[in-house]
Amino acid sequence: MTRIAARLTAGLVAAAAISATGAAAAPATLASVGPPDRPAAEHQSAARGRLVSATHLRTMSADQVRGWLASEGFDDSSVRHGVDTYRLVYRTIDTRGRATTASGLLVLPRGGDRRLDTVSFTHGTEIYKPDAPSTSGDVWGPGPAVTYGAAGFAAVAPDYLGLGEGPGLHPWKHVPSEVSAALDMLRAARQFAPRTGRLLNGDVLATGFSQGASSALGLARALQHGADPHFRIRAVAPISGAYDFEGAELQALLKGDVPPEVAAVYVSYLFTAWNRIHGGVYETPSEVFHEPHASRVEKLFNGTTPGPDVLESLPDTLGELLTRRGFAVLRHPSGTFADALRVDAEVCRAWTPHVPIRLYKIADDEQATTANTDRCAAWLRERGVNAPVIDVGDTVYGGSRHLGSNVAGTAQIVRWFTTLK
């Protein structure tokens, strides 16, 4: 669900690889469309997905892509094309339906078909704004999108609200806003692509990792239900999601199945984000957090603190972090917190996919316990849907099996998606 301490090492490796290949290009703004703060009176449905700006980030040849991906252990066997990458800033809505902007990464192949199928990749947990796909300086953030782009797809990777160049705070683990950001990113990409001589044909293959696994399912559900007349969902393949946060993930956190220092980060992020979005978790942080953490925890998750610093600032155990009331919120969810958990699980429980779906996981996942994927598959079976569960094998990234599942899963999914083109 998050990389935390792996971020610094990965960033340095990626920077060295780009410098060595000469693949990085100075960003060049290609377009600016209207002011970012259009009056609120504008009809929101007309504004959503409208492009604000597009910035060319880099051009890489196919050989440069292979070297860049391999530098961080991403599989390069599906690379067929060089790529151009762009940061798009576009209009969307916030958690209360108010107009705002968000950013995201668009990757287009150099060569291949003029009309492109689109892969939407929704990323895993990030704490620090610059670590989002369109602003990251390493391979991890944009790596999956570049993998899909180099295989011949148009690849879009929304940064979500409040990350990348998006204003405000990130509403972590809030599937509705992750879906609206992903949908509006598709619309912005469709608007921009003709400027490069390409067209998005409307077929979308959705995938995502960890936090983004639920987002991918949510986007697939929205497209299947007709959220946009141009886009059609073709397949969905999430990786290592925390789909049953109440029944599986919270229990793993409380039992110590998740490394305790990582559990402290997740619980802090969850409480601060969901209290801001939904209310009802606490009136003051000291109700659920012990001092000195109560006085600084909200600032740690305002997007300005790098993940390793957040990890260093929080205690190593939930016992040091949480008050008795804090534990009660986790053990006996009620009120708005329980309602939010129910909505979070609806991506597996409350719709019936009519397109091919595969659920990817890794055994002994130390962050998103594998019971999450098994529960999701069982819920889908109850609705008559056979969703094969694919174990991606033993892959470790930065010392983490959870992170390794993103690397291995991306390699397997791009091959599957290619058969569906």
C-alpha cells in the first residue's frame, strides 16, 4: 500500500539511470487551456475532464525504455516502442463535488497504431506530493504506465486529488474521488491525444496496485454503468488490493501481521484522512493519538513530508501511537467510520462485472494481507462472477513482497492486455 523507506533508494537509482541514458528531457509546456480557477458558477459536468495544461516530460527510445525499466527490476520484455510522457493538469471534482484540478501522467507510444486502446493504471499509496506518477523522479511511480505505453497502449495514471500538482490534501483510501480523478484523467487524455496525432478509441483496460486496486475496480464499475459515453471497459486486473479493509486488513493490523511501524503509518493516514473526509473519527487528534504524536500527526500527512520522514516521526507500534479510544475505533467500527468501510468494500460487493476480470496477489503479502483478494473473489462468486486469482510468484522489491507484486503483476498484466487488443 505504500513504499515508505524504499522511496529514497529508488529515486536515486532512477535519477542515475536517466542521466546515464540521456533519456530525460527538460519539461516543455505544450498547452495551457484556461485559468485553473474558473468561477464556481460554471456547470461542473461541462468542466470535468477539461484540459488545463499539458507538459512534455521526456522522450525515450525503445532501448532507453528497456534500460530504464530494468534499472528498477521492472520487466522489459513487452517493450515494443519508445514513448513520450506528459503531465496533464485537468479539471475534476473534490470529495464534496466541488470544482478543483488534478494532475496525472499520460504515456504514448512512439509509432504503432494511430488509434489506441487505453490502459488506466491507478497507483498505490503515496504520502509525499512529488512521489505521484506525473511528478516522480524515479522509476517506481511512472514505471507501470511506461510499461503499458511501450507495449503500444495509451497509458494514463492519475495522481489522484492532492498529489502531484493537485491542490489541497490527498483524501487517502477514498474510492469515489479516486474514480472521479481517473475518469476525468481519461477525458483529459482523450482531449489532448489528437495534438500528438493519436486518438483514444474508447476501449479501456483498468488496472491498479494496492490503494489503486480498489480504484481500478471502481473505475471499471463506473464505465460499465455508462459514466462516459465514449469510454468502454474491456477488462480489469487489480493487484494486491485492500478490498476488505474492515474484515481482513484491520484485523491484520491489529494482530501484528503487518509490520508494526508500517501499521502505525497506515492507521495514522486512515484516521486523519477519513476524519477530514467523513468526520466522526475524532474532534481533536489527542482523542485517538498519544502525545507527542497527536500534536504533529495531521501535518505529517499534508503532502509535504517525504515518506521516510513520516516513518521516522511515528512510533514503532500501535500501542505507542493509539489511545484506548483509537483502538476502539479500529476494533468496533461505528458511525461514519463504519459507513466509509462499507463504501470502500463495494468495489467487490456491490456490482457484477460483465467483462473479463483477474485478481492478482502475492502469497504472504506483508502489507495488504492476501485475505483481501480471497474475500473479493468470494464476493464476486456470490454474484455469479468467476474472477481467477493469479499468484504473481515470489518477487521482492525494496525488501517488500507487497511492492514486488506490483512489479511482477505489471509484467503479467501487460501480456494479458496485449492479447485483448
